[in-house]
Amino acid sequence: METTYIQTEDGETKVEWWPEEKFRNRATEIFTPSSYDRIPVPDNLIICDFCNEDIVEFPVPVLWGTHAVCPKCLERVSKK
Ligand SMILES: [Zn+2]
């Protein structure tokens, strides 16, 4: 997996480029004081955390460890 760095408002930010395999077997975890739920996320459902667009190109840039972003938003958060 490739790792690059971009400059954003928060300074230098790591971008991990995730291949399609890395998005398999994901789940959303929901905790409440009395329960714990793990809701599987379909393997082919990859959505930009900023604009909610479907992401269909690989590898996918992932910011801050877990936030997939589309190429457009990656461009937008990058400081020129
Ligand atoms: Zn986006």
C-alpha cells in the first residue's frame, strides 16, 4: 500500500492509498450503554466521507486513517 503526504489546513496529512481488498469485511460499529451492534457494510460500497459520492476508482485515498475521499475532495482539501 502506497502512502503519500499532502498539505491541508491541519498541516502535513498522511494519505494512504487503499486497494479494493482493503475495503472488504468492513462494518459500522454502534455502541450504546446497553448494547453493541456491528452492521456489515457491503464490500462494493465505498463513499466519499466529504461529499458522499460513490468512489469507483482504485486505489482510494484514505485520510486520517479511516476516511475515504474521492479524487475531487482530495484536491479540495489539499493546499496548493
Ligand atoms: Zn468527495
